Amino acid sequence: MQIKTHEELWSHRAASVLVGRTIMSVRYLTAEERDELGWYNASLVLLLDDGNYFYPSADDEGNNAGALFTSFKDLETIPVI
């Protein structure tokens, strides 16, 4: 596959680690984790079947927690807390 754009590059990289994974549990960052990141808020953490995890940040520099926007009718936003 020849990658032509920045979007294709990052889509490919994300797909290579996320496609086929199963979300095993969901929780918010603990106060200790939040403090280690230097954040004022906590974001949702998604834990995967292979032991990896991910969570949203306000920006790609990791300056604070980020919300998740969804397409679920009754849960359009999963907020920071």
C-alpha cells in the first residue's frame, strides 16, 4: 500500500493497532494518573484485549484530558471529569 497523504499515514498507523481489537473495560483516569500527566481533568480510558489502552487528550501535546464525541443517540459526548 502506497501512502499518499498525512491522513492516510495516520489512518493506516491507527488501523494497524486498533482494527480487530476488543475493548475489555472502560474507566476514567485515576487521580494519580491524572496528576502524573499534569492534568486538571480526567478522560475515559479504553483498555484493549492485548493489554494496550488509549485515552483522549485535548491536543496532541497531551496538555489536558479530552472528551469523546460519538454517534450514539443517547450518548453524544463522553465528557472529561
